[in-house]
Amino acid sequence: MRGTVEGVPRLLDLLARHGARATFLFSLGPDSTGKAVKRVFRRGFVRKVMSASPGASYGLATMLYGTLLPAPDIGRRKEAVTRMREADAAGHECGIHGWDHVDWHDRLLTMEREEVFATFRRAADRFADLLGRRASVAGAPGWAASGRSVEAYEAAGIRVASDTRGGPPFRPLRESGAPSGLVEVPSTLPTLDELLAWAAFRGAAREGTVEHLRRSVAEAPGVSVHSIHTEIEGGRAFSDLFTRQLAAWAADGVAFVTLSEAAAAAGEPATLPARPLRQVSVTGRALPVTTGAPPAG
């Protein structure tokens, strides 16, 4: 909720200054972030959340949503809907992040097939109600995906997804093992909150993330995909850092494209490899994420 209302306008202004287009993926249902924070607390993460870290960008109210405070329904808040429509009107690609971010992230792999389909359909219908058309692109909360969610995406009309980490675009397999019609465009770069969990970038050393990501893009073959969070890079604490990041990439002559453009550049979907989805650990992230990249070695 906070990222949509406060972060999106900052990011729109910054992207406009560089003539850059992006893909915005919106959470459309309840903001129950407080349930995730309870889980994080059990992992001994209190100091990080309450200090000058990405967790501080959420604010106290957000950290209580769904627990001590009611979970606000993002897609029913006028100010949030206005921000979504502003991103769309500015020419950015807009799509679906999910219905309840925390619930999908935590329970997807144990959800029954009917619940997976119903949950995503609910988000897809809300998107259509708010923006006047069906979404064709989506990206899962916490990179949580499965063969069932792939099929739910297809049933809702999604053509391009970014649910995984690492590697070039591919076609994910359905639960049946058959190749889907989706083009999966994985996130290839570490997120800012992940980098700030690395010892090398803690405290005053966080400015080093700019050069790290700059070098990563310069050295990478093909398209690099960077996932940001509206409440972090668009929040007061970290918007200046992301401003410097975007300026550095622009100075290097980096071209900014949407997920759908990256998918189109990868070639005809039928020519892309079909791969199963599996769970892996990523440095700086507490829970596993999904990948379609072949196992190392």
C-alpha cells in the first residue's frame, strides 16, 4: 500500500527524467505485510527491520497490517488506484504482482489447484476493473511459482511472466510437464535489499551497490532484468540511491525496456527452451525463490 501510494510517484518522476520505461506490477488485494514481519521477527531480524535498512521503508503501520491493524485493500483505496492509473497513463507497462503478496509467497506451493486459479483470477479481474483491460504480464510475489501457477497465468491471459531468478528467457513447464505458452523473463540481478544484506555493502558502504550493479549490467550478455520495490527504491530512505543507480546506467548508454519488450527480443516463444521450475536459495533472501535455470554443474 505505502509503495503504491508514495513510491510510485517518485519512481515515475525519476523514470521520466531519464526517458526510461519500466514494467510496474501491482499488488491488488489486501496488504497483510504484518504477517510477513512476524515471520521475520522469529528469524531474529528485528534490528535490521527497525534500523536504516530496507525494512525501515515500510513504516510502523505497514509492519502491523494484517495483525494489530486491519489489512487495507489496495485496489479499493482511491489514492492507490490513482497511482496505478498514473503509471499506465505515463506509458509504462502495467501488470499483476498478485492478490495478497504475503499469502501467495508463503502458501503457493501448498495451495490446491482450485485455490491457485481462483486467487490469481481474482487479481486479474481486479486489474481489468481498475485499468479497463486484461493484463498480459505478471510477476509473482517473492518469485514464488509452480506448474500450477503457470497454468493459472495462462488461463487468465498472461503471456509474459517474471516469476523466476537467473538465466535467459524460457518457457516454464505446466504441472502436467508440458511446455506452457508463457515467456518467462527471469530477474538476473540481485535486488537492493539483497545487496544490503551482504557484508560488503552494510552501513556507509551501501553506495557500493551502484557500481556493483553498473558493472554487472556492463558485463552481462543479453538483457539484464532488475527488480525493484516501490516501497524501497521509491521510498524516502533509498530513492536517492536509486536515482544515482539509474543515472549511472543512463551514462553507460543502457537502454531501458519493458518485460514484454525483453520477451519479444528473445525470439519466437516456440524457439525458447522449455524448463521445469524448482526452488533455490539466493544470498541475502530469507526464503527460497523459483528458478528455471539448469542446476550448476
